[in-house]
Amino acid sequence: MLVQLMRVHVLSDLVTLTETRAAVSNAAADSTQWPIRLWGMLITLCIVLFLDGLDVSMIGVALPSIGAELDLSHSTLQWLVSGYVLGYGGLLLLGGRTADLLGRRKVFLIALAVFALASLAGALVSSGPLLILTRFIKGLAAAFTAPTGLSIITTNFAEGPARNKALSIYTVFGAGGYSMGLLFGGLMTGLGWRWTFLLPVPVALAALVAAIYLVPKDKPAEEGGHDLFGALLSTAAMLLLVYTVVTAPEVGWASARTIVSFVVAAALFAGFVAVEKRVRYPLIRLGILKKSTLVRASLAIIAVGGSYFSWQFITTLYLQETLGWSPLKLALALLPVGLLVVASAFVSDKLVDRFGTGPIIGVTMAIMAVGYLLYLRLDTDPNYLTMLLPAVLLIGIGWVGFPAINIQATSGIDDDEQGLAAGVLQTAMQVGAAIVLAVTTAIITSGSITDATPTEVLDVYRPGLEFAAGVSIVGALIALSVYLPKRRARQEAQQRELEVELVG
């Protein structure tokens, strides 16, 4: 069994048999030629992350069918997405740190089992509130599996080419889940929306069995304590923030309830920061937030996830509800996004090794933003080849930079904080996506018209599409702005060299 990655120091003639075996394990993890068991562990973790992404995307395609059968409004339907995000975003920091402290394997297995059971329960209920509850529980489970899976990888593959390759494969599966969920959602919804809940169950159970045999055992941290008060404050603050954001469109952004909730959430965050500064073993070492690579990666992932979720939400409602597209037709129309994500698995690590994470993130986000701008040409009778396909392809290219975001976020982080860094990154995506989606929903619901024509509906939805495009553009500008001063400095240095040569 591949043991958890250790730093092996070979001291000339004092090498013992145990040290030799550890060195062999390290050699396998350092190289990009891995044994079958290591590949098995990686693929198992990838499948679980794929399910996380699949669950969000697949339910999006099924929303109109669920709403029609259970008689749910658009604001209630949003909760089927936001309920998952509420549990996911609210406990991600706790999930990542719990894995570091209690043992990654143990936390991963328990959370995966809960995810499977919640999926099964969702397929059996016939009540809107109960359906939302199962989504919330699945989000809670994903809040532990996602950062734990990422930290299992980063502690079993050495930083450098090996980790870059592993993370590229891993995050491509996650992005592939979001995009391929459209196809699976279309196929399953054609059979009945309950199949979108049933599909993950056997896959999750198979992954659970595989993980029991393939994920290496690890020991809980010998020290570090359990910052229970900090965990309580951070979890309460995150849950309240996400809840306030997703309910604000319904109760009003300027309502007393929304304002008070924001104030209480801010107070909880302030209390959390105060506790973390004083407690001996904090839930989150605040110094990690000074890591510029983690901050830049978090901003990038907010822009990518938030813009994409909003775009998918509006696209699904408009093409299915208003233009009468079938779930399968919609899924096939957006399939190129998934195909591009899968194809990127073969090139992402090589691109990062050659160009670094920053340029890859900046360029792919800029291309994604152009895709959203092209999509604004949407009309009531869109031609697929000339209108939809170019935009879909460019949006899909944006996801090619997703692995680079994860690599950037975890680079230079100590092994005992890999789960924490992963939790910070995933929290940024889920909470950021929830905020962007909530604002998008508020924009389109504020202008809703009863018995509207397709043209009137599109006029209502267009500002939401423009907002999603704006979020993507801002994210791309932030990602690219880091490199403008460096380019200017290089140009000035070259100019000085040229002037010296001319004077000489």
C-alpha cells in the first residue's frame, strides 16, 4: 500500500529497510509514472468529485420538470440549487480542517456514505421542502468529501509535475461533472426527474467500496486541538450568509430581515476572527489568507463558477420553459462544454508545467468572457451553428483553466494545511456562486411578466445574462492584471538595455 507521502532523507550508509521502502513510495509519487493502486485511488477520488459537480448541473436540467410536477415557483426551484450550496458552502472550512485533524480517509468515507443515502432519499420524496432538505444534506456531505479528496491527493503526490498532473486530472473530473451533468440530466429527466436523484446512488456506493481498499490509511494530527467554538462561529456565519443571500431576492434586499441577517453574519465573522487570533489551535490559520496565490485562485473560481451557474440557470429556463426545448435537446446543445473539459484532461498539466498557472487562468477566463458576450446575441429562434455553438465552445474553453486554479491555490502550502487551503478555495466557489446566482435570480424575477411572449421573457432574462458576463469579465481582468506590471517592467528593462547598447 502506498503510504502517505513523507520526506525521506537518505543518509549515505545509514539507510534502513523501512527508509528504503518509503523512498520507493516517494519515487512513485514524485514521478508521473504511477503504480496501478495509486491510479485507482486517484480515479476513485475523481469519480466522487465528478458526482459533486454532476449533482448541481444535472438538477438544473430537471428543474422545469420538478416544478411542473410538484407545483413549485421559480424562487422555490432556486432552492434546489441553493439548498445544496447552502450546506456545501456553509461547512467547507470545517470539512477541510476536520480532515486534517481527524484523518482524511475516515472523514471521506463517512461523508461519501451520507451523500449516497441523501441521494436515495431525494428520489423517494414527493414534497418540495423535503426535496430541498435532501439537497441540503447532500451539500453537507460534499462539504467534507471535496476538500478531503483534494487534500488526500496533495498529500500523496509531491509538489511539482506529479501533483500538477494529478490535480489536472482531478479538477477536470470536477468541471466535467458540472458540464456533463447537462447531458446526463437531459437523459435522466426524459425518463423522469427522479432518475436524476437515483443515478448518483450506485456510483457513490461503488466509489465507497473502492475507497475503502484504495485510499491509504492516515493518522489524525498528533496535535492541533479541536477549535469547537471557532468551528461553531464560522459554520453559523457561513450558513447565515448563504441563507441571507439566497432568500434576499424573495424577501427583498432592502428588507429589515435581510439587513439584520447581514449584520448578524458580519458579527459572527468578526467573532470568528477574534477567536482565531487568540485560540492556541485555530480552525483556520488567518495567515493562510495572506497567501497571494490562494487569494487570486479564490477570486478566479468565484468568477468562473458564479458566471457559469447563472448562465446555465437562465439558459435552462429560457430554452426549455419558453422555447419548448426538450431536456435532451438542451443537453446535446451544451454538450461541447463537457467534451472540451474532458479533452483538457490530456493537456492541462502540460500547459501548467510550461506556462505556469497564472497565464493559463487569465487567458482561459478571458476566452470564457468572450463566450458570454457572444451569447448575448440570443434571440427567440436561435440558430445553433451560428449563434449558440460559438458561444458554448468559448465558454467550454474557460473550464480548461479550472485545474490551474486548484494547482495555484494549493501550491506552496504545507501538507498539514492542504485540507484547509482546499476548504478555503471550495468555500469561495460555493459561496461566491451562491451570491452571483442569487443576484442573477433577483434581476430576472424583478422584471417577470405573467403570460409573457418569448420576446418579453428574453427581455427579462437578458439583464441576468449581462450580469453573468460582467462577473466573468471582471474575473478575467483581475487574473490578467497581475501580469501587466511584470510585462511593463520587462519592457522597461529591455528599453534600458537597448539604450545602453546604442550609447555603447
